[in-house]
Amino acid sequence: MIEFQCFKCGHVLKFPERVGLREECEKCGEDVHVCRNCRFYDPKVYNECREPQAEVVQDKERANRCEYFEGGGSFKQDTQKDALMSAAEALFKKK
């Protein structure tokens, strides 16, 4: 059983054997076979991937055909982005 959290919403995803290329999160509808859901994803390393033989994937949040994909990325609430968006919305909010 493969189990990990969706990178976008944090919903726990469960798959019996492997993650298909067209799988979607049942909660938010995002693609599941994406770099951000992979255990090799690391924004601090070259190509944002710890698997040195993996091909370069430009969009880390869209489905791809990477052969090294292994579900297990971690969900991290993007609080800085949320705070900046809230501040921008408050700045331009109509009174």
C-alpha cells in the first residue's frame, strides 16, 4: 500500500500498488503523479530532484512521465505565499 499526502491540499492519498499517470486527488482534483508528490522532490537541489538520473521536468505541479516517481512527498502549507496574498487583497479591497 502506497500512502502519502497531496502536495496541494494535504489529503491522504492511498494506492494499492502504484500511482497511475492520470490519477487525481479525490479532494482537490490536482494531478497526483507530479514532482511535488514524489519522495525525491527537493527544492534545494539541482533540478529540484534528488534522483540524479531523472529527466528535467519544468512544471513540478503537473502530471509527468518520470520513471523514478515514488509517492511520498510532503505536504507543506505555503504560509508565506498565503500571507502575501492576504496582504495584497487587503491593500486592494474596496471599502
